[in-house]
Amino acid sequence: MLPASLLGRHRTIGGGERYALEYARALSELVPTTLGLFDLTAGQEQEGSLSIRTFGVHHYSFRWGFPATWETWRALADYDVVHLMVFPTPLSDALVPLARLRKQLAVLTDVGGGGRCWSGYLKKIHPALDLHRFAHGLAHLSGHASTFFPDWSQPGTVLFGGARPELYPPGQPEGYALFVGRLLPHKGVRQVIDAVTPDIPLRVVGRPYDLGYFQELQAAAAGKQVTFITDASDAELARQYAGASVVLQVSLPNPTPGGDKSELLGLVALEGMAAGKPVIVTRTTSLPELVVDGVTGFVIPPHDLVALRDKISLLVRQPELSRRLGEQARAHVRQHFTWSSVARRGLDFYRALALRHGLIP
């Protein structure tokens, strides 16, 4: 069972929720799997082999703990594995030690979310008081993500993430560069617009979250062949990938207290390669772990507009190079980064932890 979000209704859908959904879908093809949500009204639906279950809560206030109903607490005892994708939260505060008491396997994955909870206060007194340290294991999104837990004693593994190549049929490069991502400063979209030359078409696919920043991007694009697509459906996104000569995920370092969690896993890079496109990523966070420099795309220094301009121009102006690197990129994803391979790594990790702790049924 994989709780993906604190709330089912009116929740923000981002990379973390999307990761949990795709992972749960793939896992459900191997073993019975439930994707857990929480809302005022309980319910259940089926999506293929995946069960999506909404567990009831009393209210939306988390001041003193997670406000689940007694029916929800009892229902959460039905699972052999509780894999939490969002922590620290009041829910993870409760579920991790409760899973231990119930002899369920408790696994944590940090997708970059979380917030105030009792563990946050307790670990200030002493790290050992963090309730999440009762988990049996840590399943990380990337090698970079694993660096945030250097002193945790639990076994860990790197799941990485996946793409579904069948959703992204490759097409011929049509001579444009493609940026996909939220239109926020740390995603590097302004740097892409500044780097691209006026004769290179650039398509920017993403939703604006800051009107002022979006207007800044539009002003920077004046005089250039930049097209903004802010309401792309999944089908439209697949079309944009199919025609691109190069896909860009050029996020910038985002120094924050405790480390940079802005790109714990670069799903855009994986999707671009799954679509048979070379990708350009920056040498920051998890991104260099996904791309083989010079083989499936290019890894460039962040803030290096000259390198970015040169690599974009190279791949747009040389369609044969774009096709060759793109074919290698698609093969790389098929070998290492499908969701089915991620699910198999996760299932192997659960089994190893269960054997270690004597939890094999």
C-alpha cells in the first residue's frame, strides 16, 4: 500500500504524486497494490490492476496529528507493506511506528514533500527520536536523493524512476528544441530562452505558476521563435516530444538549508529519452545520473549559456546526429528506466527487507 498524498480532494498534482501513481501501476502488475489517498469521504476505484482507495479523515487540520477515522486506522492494517512516498508528515509520524507494531513492512521514499509534524520537533532534541527512523528501509529516487540520509542505519536502495516508451512513439526531428517543465526560475527556462539563437525554434511546454515570471519569460522571448504551450494534454505533450530535435531539462542549483531537493529525479529527461530524443541536462542534483554524456545527450555546467547554445544548435542543425543519439537514448531507457524495472527493484527490496526482519508470511 502506497499513500501518495495527504489528501485526495483539491490536492496539488506534482512530480511526487505522479511518481507514486506510475510506480503503483507498475507494481500492481506484479503483486496486489493499493494507491492510498485521504479525504473526508472514503471510497475505492479500480484502474486496471491497481486499486485506488480513499481513506476517510475527520477534518483537514493536522495540528495534533493525522485526523484519520477509526475505520481508516483499522483498514490500514490490511496490508503487508506500507510504502510512504511523502514524509515527514503527521501521517508518516503515525504509520511508520504503527506498521512496526502491526508487523507490517514500513518503507520510505522522499519525493521532496512533507511538512510540520511531531518528528520534526522531536529530532531537534535528538535525531534518534525521529519517528521515521523506525522504518525498515529507504527506497531512494536517485543516488543524489540518497545523500540526504547519511546517518540513517536502515538498508537503502535506489529505485530510480521510469518512463513508458509506448506512450511516446518516436518521430522524425522537425528542427525545434523542446523545454518541458514548470515555468519557475530554478527550472532554467529563462536561461534556455536567453541561450537560443533567433533562428532556432524553441517550444516551451509547462504551466506558469507565477504571472510576473511568465511575463518576464515572454519579454525575453521577443524577437525569437519561442512558442509557449501552457495547457498541453498528455497527447499534445507526446506530439511535442515526437517532433523535437532535442529535449531540455536544464535545472539550476537551488541552494537551500539541508541540501538541494529541486530535482530528486529528472522525469522529463527520462520521458524525452523514451521518446527517442537526445536530452541536454545540467550537471546538478540527479540529472547527470540519467544521461550518458555524448551518447544519449549532453551534460553541461549550469549557467553556461554558451555551452547550452552550442549543444542546442548542434542537435537542431544536424538531424542525423539527433536521430542517432535519440535511438541510443531510447535504448538506454528501455534497458534501465522503464516503470516495470523500477517496480521489480522495489519488489526485490521489499522481499529482502521482509526476510531480514522475519516478516515473510
